[in-house]
Amino acid sequence: MERVNREDATDELRRMEDLKNARKELEKNKEEKLVSQKVFRAI
């Protein structure tokens, strides 16, 4: 039982890390789009 719980916890942590990374990527993409829009407006 303990072993399964530990593996579940590890999977859960990994999933949380993946979500965090995905969120960072989304934020980065949003910022890049905003920057490129500003650049296009400046031109």
C-alpha cells in the first residue's frame, strides 16, 4: 500500500510541475504576442 501511495504522490508532483511549466509557457507566449503587437503598432 505504502509503495503505491508514494508512486501516486510522485506522479501528482510531476503533474503539478508539468502544469506549472505549461502555465509559464502560456504566459511567455502571451508576453511575446503583446510585444510583437507593440512593435507592429510602432512601425
